[in-house]
Amino acid sequence: MIENLKPVAVFAKVAETGSFSGAAKALGMSAPVVSQHISQLEKRLDTALIYRSTRSLSLTDAGRRFAVHARNMLDALADGFDEVEGDTQTPSGTLSVALPALILESTFMDWLACYIAKFPQIHLRLSFDDQFKDLVREGYDLAIRSGAMVDSSLKMRKLMDGELAPVATPEMIEKHGPFNRPSDLEREDVPWIGTHLAVNRLTFRQTGGGNDFEAISPKPNIMVDSALGAIKLIERGAGFGFAPKFYIESGRHEGRLAQVLDNWETDPIGVHAVWPANSGRRSLSRHFINFLEDECLPNLPAGLKRTASAKRPA
């Protein structure tokens, strides 16, 4: 088993860099030696891991699956070194983070200010924008995103769960009500403001232990590409829409918003940290996530729930 460790590590670097020459440069060895290690590993596994040509290479299906295990092995080894050696260096450098605009109205800004004060040698480049960011192409180290995660090329850590609730001004609720069930929100006379937060079918369940479920698909009169922008319109009586419960319970709307259905709730929405898979364990993105895990998430405000499985990222 021990004799396989070095070929596995070499294979992981080839999979990461996409070439024998790139792996050789990163590992400080020659390309023929890299090729020899890969051939040795393929012989041991009795299967091809890499398709080679004179100009390019690609992973086989077995190679893609084995690369995940190889990377996990190296990460676990790095964890062991980190735990024993400790991180005695003062973190410094530039950290680029993509954040949804609605975070501007949350306690996250307090956490961010605390991070800035605690680590002054880290220079932050922040984007508060609801538009999807291609982290690798656009040069971001980390993103905070909500909803379903679909990019399998990124590493991910689910930080917490949030909930959405249908809201409007008290005047709009009185004008278009009553609202007894979620399906009442689909009436044609109910003006609806849609965002990326809830553009598809949403399922409600009755609170208090009831077994009553109902799914709705409101048809927006207005579409907004910013959740914060949509909420600001809702606060001004432009229509009905969804808002995170942490925003409703924070009182930042100064009484301009009211929850439409008090006895119904939507399924929780996950809030995740995502980062490029080749980010090192001592990178600033990991440092920032660990800060959230250790110092912020244990003290979540109302409307947010820490997930039971939340732990330091692998």
C-alpha cells in the first residue's frame, strides 16, 4: 500500500494541472518520471486512468472517479500536518469574495467588519451582486450562495438554512386579501414581484404539526434581478413577493412589511460557501470559512438555522 502513495499523489497533480509537464513542474520532477508513476498506478489498478495523445490528455471515467479519492487523500494528509504543526503565520494577502446583495441588510455585515478588524493584513475585494459569478473565470476565491448548488467543479460547505416568506405592505394585504391558503397568492388580481430567490414552484406546509401541503407558482408582473431591489419595491407597495425571514424579523423594514401567511412556511433554503477545488487548505478562502464556522455561525440571528452537519470544510 505504501508504495502506491507517491504514484497516487502524482496522479492527483496531473488531474489538477491537466498535463504531465504541469505536474512535473509543480512536483519538481521530469515529465518522463511523472509518466512512469502514472503507468505504475494504472498497472496496479489494471485500468486506464488517462487517455494520452501527442498534444493533450484527458481522464477516463475511472480516472475522474479515482481523482476524487486521490484529492481527498492528499487533503486528509494536509489536515494532519496542519493539526500537528499549527498555523503560526499571520494570514495576509488579497481575498476576493462574491456575495448576494441582500447580505447588505443582514448581520453578515457585522461579521465582515469583525473579520476586517481582526485580520488587517488581509485585503478584501468584495462584490455584492445577485448575478451568478464564474469564480474561476472571473477570479473570485470564494462565494456565498443560496439555493441548490449545481456546479460540481467547485468545493462546497453548507453553512446554514434560511426560510422565505410571502410578504407585502399591510395596505396591500388588506386591499387584496383575505389570504388563508398559499393558493390565494396565485389569484389574478394579486400583483407579484419575482426574483431569482423564488421563480419556480414553491411548496408550503402548514405549521403546528399539520400535514397540509400546497405548492404554488405565482406569475410575476415584475421581474427584478436583485432580491434587495425587489424587497425595496415591495416595501413601497408595488406588489407581493418573498423575503427571507431573517430580514422580516430584523425590523430593518420599519414596519413596512408584513408576512402574508402566518400559519404556513416554505421549505428551508440552504446557504453555502463555494470555492475552487484547487484552493489550498491554507488559502485565505479556507481561513474565511473557518472564521464563519468558529466565530459567527454559533450565534446566528432569528430566521437562520445552522445546519446540523456544519463543520470545517474538507
